[in-house]
Amino acid sequence: MILNGKTKVVGVIGWPVEHSLSPPMHNAALEWLGLNWVYVPFAVAPERVGEAVQGLRGLNLVGLNVTIPHKAAVLPYLDEVSPEGWLLGAVNTLTNRDGFLTGENTDVEGFLRSVQETGWDLAGRRVVVIGAGGSARAVCLAAVRAGAASLTILNRTLERAEEVAALLAPALGPTPVQALSLRDPEAPEAVRSAEVIVDCTPVGMYPHHQVPPVIPAEWMRPGQLVCDLTYNPRRTVLLQAAQKAGAETLEGVGMLVHQGALALERWTGRPAPVEVMRHALLAALSERRRNGGGTAAEQRLNGA
Ligand code: NAP
């Protein structure tokens, strides 16, 4: 990569940001596309978010990804926010078109694309989402948008599941939504009778990768698709249990690749080289594993 006076800049803001896998994934794609662009991680302290977003205009950056903890904090500084971004109260992709800043949430479509790769379609399926945090909200919206037959939000804290159900109300259409506690006596049957289960909790994430899965193997069965958004490790305890129970499985890497690919497509206007991005991401994950599984910052984020 040779940087010169014509190099265009994209990147990611987060705090911390050193754990981000987006730089290797995006730089591999930019190189493959033959673009004189570079993707840079920017560590932005929470009190500097407004200045960082203004900096997009000042420095004429093409766009930025936004990661924890800034996904909601950037909203007041944007000229336009996509309907998904408004509904979720969070965006992960900013685009600068001649100083006009747009915010979008590509997690919703990114999740759907990763499911499509398995040959599954959420339309007409009974879906259970476990968790009620940022990623669960995006996946719930994806299920509703795709026309799921029903959606059950299962969470450790019932009130948070109820909040997500209420948040989705404007987008609901015909999909009935139910909020349940993970400890509810109805929870095992809700999971068993579902066709698609998505774990949006960090349970099983490195370095706590040997804990029991968020739901036991007995709750799963053949004929189901079990997805885990956690991608480090790729084969989480939940996916191992699901496989033993005879269910199909989907790793979190796919969503990570597709949300990034969608951002790149917004910025470049060209189809993203998805397989190049996946390859670079998996290589970066393997490298991380060889180095002990994660950076100090990632271990802090993972509750280590
Ligand atoms: P978050 O906003 O912090 O939400 C975490 C959720 O998990 C909460 O609902 C929490 O329940 C629940 N939870 C936490 N620990 C639990 C436990 N021990 N038992 C049961 N439930 C528990 O997190 P997030 O940002 O949504 O991320 C969740 C996971 O998804 C992480 O592993 C993250 O890396 C991954 N992720 C992957 C992608 C991707 O592209 N593949 C994208 C985003 C996130 P309470 O409400 O009761 O606290």
C-alpha cells in the first residue's frame, strides 16, 4: 500500500478500538478493488465524539464505521439517519457526501445476508432471539423485516426484553412478538418449537469460552438453525451443543463480514469482495488466537 496525495481515507471510531478486526478486513478489500484508499482505526474518547464526526467534513473522509460505545452518541451530529438507525437508536456506518453526513445500521441487513448464505430464509419462521442488547435489537428488527411468523425475545432480564418488544412496535407488521425471561418455565418450549434461534449474548466469548451455553442442548433439535453472533471463538459452546442436538449452525463471522461489506458498498458504490473480506477476517482471528486469543482491550470488553 502506497499512500500519496490522492489517497482517500475511511475508518472506524471506537473506545477502545485496538481490538477491531475491521482494519484488516477492509484494507484487504480496498487493495483487492485496486483503490487508492486506506482504512484507519481511530480511538475516540466519549467526550470527543462530536468533534470526531465533524472531522469527517473537516478532513474530507469518505466515511466511518462506528463501534462501541459510540453507536448512539453519533446520532445528533448527522444530517440524515436511515429508518433502521432511528428505530434502533444506533448506527454503525457514516457516509460523507460533499459534507452531508448520513448514518445507517448495516447490522440488520448484514445479519440477513449471513442467514441467506446458509440457504435459510426467516420469512414464515418462528424466531427466538436470546439477549436484549444492541445486537439483539438489530437481529429482532431483521426478523420482523424479513416476515418471521413470530418472534420471541428471551433475556436474562425480562424488562429489557420487554423494552425491545416495545421499541419494535412501529416496525412490527404481522409478526407477533413475545418477551420472556430465560428462567420462565415456558422458555424451553418456546426454544424447542422455534425454527431459528439466535444467540445475541456474549456467553461463550473468549476468554470465557468454556462456560455452559446460554441454553442447554436439550432445548435444541434437528430441523433448527442455531446462530451465535459471538465470533471468537468461531465454534462457540452453543454451536457445539446445537450440532450435537442435530441442528444446523451459523457462526457470527458471516454477519461481521456482511455488515462491513455493506458499509464498503455505500462508500465505494461497488460490490464488495465478500470472500476477500471473509478470508482477511478469518486470518486476523487466527492470528489473534495464536497470540493468546485477544488483546487486553478485547478481554476487558469481554468481561475478563
Ligand atoms: P450487549 O448490548 O452488552 O447485550 C448483551 C446481552 O446479553 C444482554 O441482553 C444481557 O442480558 C445478555 N447477557 C450477558 N451476559 C449474559 C449471561 N451470562 N447470561 C445470559 N444473558 C447474558 O452486547 P451486544 O453488543 O449486543 O453483543 C452481544 C454479542 O454479540 C457479543 O458477543 C458481540 O461480540 C456479538 N456481536 C457480534 C456481531 C457480529 O457481527 N457477529 C455484531 C454485534 C455483536 P441482560 O439484559 O440481562 O444484561
